[in-house]
Amino acid sequence: MTEASNMPLEEEVLVDVEPAFCDDESSREESRYVFSYTVTIHNHSSRSIQLLARHWRITQGSGKVQEVRGKGVVGQQPLIGPGQTFRYTSRAILDGPVGVMEGAYTCIDAATQRPFEVAIAPFRLAGPNQVH
């Protein structure tokens, strides 16, 4: 059995995001730019955690900011065991070809029910040929 880490849970849960432009769903004429993003949540701790809620801050190239809050992700509040990952794909629709998303997940330690936040580092959404 491995020794429990002294590191706070929020530092042992890591989030990777892979954004992609959805050209077939986007329309320059309608100022509609669709992006998918695949999120992988890595639980490097020795404890089970549950993701309860999400908070996204989407900053469009125009400067417009949209806040999105809700329960879970893609209709789930996944329980992620020690050493496990959870992956899902979702979408964001922007009014321009560039933007930035960042946010946080509200999770709990499944054993103690202690809540904690996991930061999601900013990531860029950019359509083709965008150097912004």
C-alpha cells in the first residue's frame, strides 16, 4: 500500500484540455465559430474524488466575457478513483474566430466530503489561420 501524500488534493488533480475548431459547424457569415474541447481529469491522489460542478470563463476575441456554471460535466458528476482519469468532450460557440477559456471544477473528497476547487488553466480557442 502506498503512503498517503501530504499534498492538498487540489494539487493532485490535474486537468488537460485539447481544443479543436469545428469548421463544418461554423459559419463566418453568421459570426458563429464552434470549438470542441476534450478534457482529461487525472486523479493522481490516493483518494477517490467526485466532480460536482463546473465554472467556465470564456473571453471572446472581442473582449466579451461569458460565465458558465452548472452541475457536473456533460450530464455527469463522475467519481474518479485513485490513479484514474475521466475524459469528456464538450463545445463552445464564439462570435469570432479566437477566444480563451479557463475555469475551475468543484470537487469533493469522496471519503470526507470535503469540498475543494481544481483550477483549469487558460487555453486558447482559435480558428484556422488565426495568429491572435
